[in-house]
Amino acid sequence: MWARLRHRARRALEIDMKLGGIFPALVTPFDAAGDVSLVAVRHNIGLYNRTGIAGFVVLGSTGEAVMLLGEEADRVLVAAKESAAPGKLLIAGTGAESTAETIVRSKRAAAIGYQVALVKTPYYYKPMYRAETYIQHYRAVADASPIPVLLYSVPQFTGITLETPEILTLSEHPNIIGIKDSSGVIQRVAEVLGGARPEFQVLTGGAAVIYPALAVGASGAILALASALPEKCAEVYELFLCGQHKRAKELQWQLAAASKQIVSEAGIAGVKFAMDFRGYQGGVPRLPLLPLEEEKKQQIAGIISAFHPAAAV
């Protein structure tokens, strides 16, 4: 089993399974009746294809994956896959509360054509969970998944943090190629990259820490803010790669302030409104999440206008 997985992992790396760059965490748009709008999904990806983003993350936290019916999730995966430009890496959120369901979702994403499975930590029974719970869960998923697995630690939503020791243990599995760490803790990023095998990759989930994460060795970022400001998020990455650190830091400071108000304070509703303001189709979140109040909309409009005075894509 392990020999086959090592062969598969080496083959994935041979076809450049690198997670470098900026990936927007895509929203799931809903129409006026509250149904998933595949037209809007395709519209948004068509615009993103013209930016410098590296690929797409579909059915993540920003995509309201936990709000979707199974058939809706499948239709979103298919629409996004069909709309993505050639060369854009496709990452599907496949994490579920049970190991068995996570495996089913990962296989389904692979069948549709996704290249990486993003697997969040189970959390519902967190009082009974221990580090070994997550180690066994992720190993079982990675053993069964036809595509490489990306760990996903998002404590602000799950109340669970994957700590350095278990990440390093899991990094030894040949079909676990990295982690999306949304904690914003740069020390953990440095610890993991310092202790994991060289091929293991870390992407930050925080727009406020793109630059410092890159500075300690992260490969890139998966960001809610990149759904509204893909060009600016990608620009930080490119400036860093080009060694233009002064400009990169200045833009990072601006994005940190924007992320605090749009993502941290306003949530998915804030991201979706910022998208609408720029010419994307975000719409409103699905109940029980509520749309923004007018005062917050005006605040976000001002933030976006500071980046893009024309307020349009």
C-alpha cells in the first residue's frame, strides 16, 4: 500500500503538483430564489481566469460548503471545473465529519477532475477527539484518496487546531502534500516547514499574513479576500518573488486592514458584497447567515474603492 502511494505521490510531483501562488476561496452564489446559481459561478471564474491567481478552491469555508445539499455541491464542482482556464489548479473541499464520507467526497472530486482534496478537521465531537484521532482520520483518507490531500486547519470555525507535532507526523504520508493553515500563527508555519519533508507545502489562509508566511517558506495562500481582490493578493505574491519587498510589505499592510473589515468582521456576507461591488456575482449568503446592513456596505465600498477607484473588474 505505502509503496503504491509513494509512487503516486512521486508521479504527482513529476507533473508539477506544486501549490505555489494565490488561490481564491470561491464563494457559492445564490439566485433570488435562494438556489445555487451556476451562471454566476461561471461568470466569476471567467473573470478570475484573466487574473494572476494560480487556481481555485471550491467548496471551502467561504463557499458555504456546510450549507449545501449534496447534489448542489456536485453541480458547483462540475461548473467550476468546466469554467476554469487550462493550467489553473483545482482544489476541492471534501472534508466531512466522518472519515467514510470524506473518502467518498474525495473520490467524487477526483472523478470530476479536481487535482487536490482540501480536508478540514472533523469537529463535532471535539471533546472526545485527540491528536491520534486526527492522525488516524487523515491517514485513512490519504490512503483511499485518488488525489493528493491538503490538510485544513481552520480553528476559527471548527474550534480545532492542528498543532505542529501532528502536522509533522502526517507530513510523512506520501499522499498528504501540505496544509492550509488558517490560524494566522507564523511560528507554526515556520516550525512545520523546518521539520517536515522538503516536498511538504504550507499555504496560509490569512490575507493579513501573506508576506510573513512567504518569508518563512510558505508556498502561497488560499484566501477569501482573493475572491474580491484577486489582483492585489496575487500582486503581493509576485512582488515577494521578485524581491520587491518594500512594495510587497506596503501592499500587505493595506490588505491586512481590508481583510480585517471585510473578512474577519463582515464574514462571507462581506466577501460577497465586495465581489458585487467589483463586478463579480457574490449575492447574499444562505440562511441562517444574514446579509450586510447598509452601514457596513458603505464601509466596504470605501475600502474596495481605495484599491480600485473604478470599482469594477
